[in-house]
Amino acid sequence: MDHIWRDGFKYAKAGVLLTDLYPLTAWQPDLFQEAGNQPKRQELLSLVDRLNSECRGAVTFASEGTKTGRTNMRQDRLSPRFTTRFNEVPRARLD
């Protein structure tokens, strides 16, 4: 970071979301998809490997979860969970 740092600027941590990443052996095309995208996918996965070899953990997959403790998910605006949590089912009061 020293070679790109400039005083007087505010910096913030950012992330990039890459979707549809999976091993080449797991690729299963659908009826309308051509197999021509595979070399590009291999290039992308190679880039991810190279970035992680230079800076450990620079790129992680969403399926790895947040077990690293690097991110704290905001939970102040969660949707109601009464469809999946029995103890959170709304109760009618009979007064």
C-alpha cells in the first residue's frame, strides 16, 4: 500500500463479488450454453490462486463463510423469522 498511498485522501475497504465460480470438473452446461467459456473460467481461477499466494486470504469464496471474523454482518434490519423459528410465531392476545 505504501506505493499507492496519498495523504489527504480517505480510504475505505471494499469488496468485489464474483459469482458462478466452481471447479472445472463440476461444470455442467445447460442446453443453450456453449463450452467456449471454460478457458476464461480457468484464467479467473488461476488469478484467484495467484492473488491468494501473494497475499494470503485476499480472495475468499462466499461458501467459506465469515469464520475469519473479518466481517461483522449488520443485523439491525432482519426480516421476521417466524416461518422458520417456532418460538417467534406471532401470538394473538385474547383480552
